[in-house]
Amino acid sequence: MAEGFFNEDADHYAYVNELVKNMEEKGVEFSLKENEVEDLSDEYVNSHPREYKEKIRNLDKLAWKKELIALAKQQERMSEVQKKIDKDRKKGNLKDQYEVQFSDGTIFKVNFNTSEVDPERAKELTKNLALAELRPHKAGPWNGTTYIDTLTTPDKSGNYSSGTTWEFRQNSNISKVGIAHHFYLNNNNTPGDIMDDAVSTNTSATQGSAAGYGIVEVVEEPVVNAFTYAKGISNYIQSYKPAKATVSQSFSAAYLGLSINAGAKASWKQFSISEVEGPGICYMFAATYK
């Protein structure tokens, strides 16, 4: 089971996971038609967490309508998280981890880490990023991204690593994907001169992980090392971890196609993206393709 759960939560997700598995094996379909049931309020979800989880385990249509609507809003929720990160970035107050809980109980979690950082160097090298609209510098197979963080290695040659993991959690499902990006920084023995064309980064190794629980099945795909050598400023190495997320075939609510089609067997891609600029500036992104 996923990390960071209390026993009660772990038991709940394990139950839902087994419930969905049994439904698929028996060919049982939970169908929800438009306007079939009323909407369950956010206030109820937050004030009656145990009762709400019990409704999910009992396949209550009010609760599952709530869950499927939230699932269909995943891309929209990522945009809201982006606004919060951008606000902190403009204040020079970026954090290495975020957990944003929405009014319906949905949680978006993300963390970012680098093996060794130089805060003062980062302040100098990234001072012009505060007002920039950051997207991956290298194009890839995604059509929606959320910028997470920027950190900077010390001004010396050496082996470094950076990585990010992001997670989308509801009471009916969890999907998460992460990457660890190892690289070598060569500053050509010219500390302080980031414009030196000899300053470079080179990918040495990558690892990735992905997981899904509940009605969302997550299938890992191999890490892609798209660009492995970058020399000088404004050039980047890039690696990303893709994973395919699919809604269980036992659940049908196609009319809920808001930002993704949340109907049975609907699928989308999730990515964790790592980029490192030549002088050792690390950028992290979460992304989706729908």
C-alpha cells in the first residue's frame, strides 16, 4: 500500500482496491446515468469522512457521483495548484513540497528534492524566473503541465541528483508518479562563470516509479532520457517518467467528461519531468496527456 497512510486509510484503499478487482473479475458494471442522483455536498464529505468512505465501499451512487466528478477535474485541479506555486515563486517563497486539499476532499501532493543545493547561487541564477511562465524547455508527449520547483547545485563539478513525485488522491483512488534524475555537472574549473560554454551537465542514470489504487489502474512505462547532454546556459538535459492511468472498466459515467473522460476504461498519461540546465539549474514539472 502507498506510503503516508494511517491504518484506517490503508484499510479503506485496500478494500476499494479489492472491491474493484472483484467487480472486474465478475464482469459487474457500476453504471451512473446523468441526473440519476442528486449531488452530495462538500460539507458532508468533510464533516462525515468515515460515513463517506463507507458509502464508497457500499457503492452508494451519491458518493460515487461525487468521486467521478472530482476525477474528471484532475487537470483543472493541477492548474489551481500551479496558481499557488506561482504565487509563492513570485514572493521568493517556493517550498520543496506542497499538499493542496480541495473542498471536496481531493488532495494533490508533490515534493521536490536535490541531493545538494546552493541557496545563494540559486537566488542569483533564478532571479529572473519569478515573472516567467515556466513550462518544460524541451517539448514532450504531454499537453498540460504544472511547474513545481527550481533548485540549483553548488558551483563545483560533481555528481548530483534531483527528483519529484506527485500524487492525486481521492477517497476512491490514488495515482502517483515519480522520477529520480542523476547527472554529472562539469564546471570546467571556472566557478562563478555560468556563461562559460564549457559548463555542462550529463545524465548518468535515472529511475522512476508509479502506482495506482482503487478505480484507477496505473501502468508504469520506462523512463525516457530525451536529452542527456547540455552545454552552457539555455541548454538542458531532460528525463521523464510516464505512466498510463485507466479508470476501471467496471465504472461508467461518460457524461462526466469535463477535463478528462471519467467513464469506464477512460485513460490518460501522467508524467514526472526533470530538466537540468547546463550550469546545474534543476527544474521539475508534473504533466498529463489526455
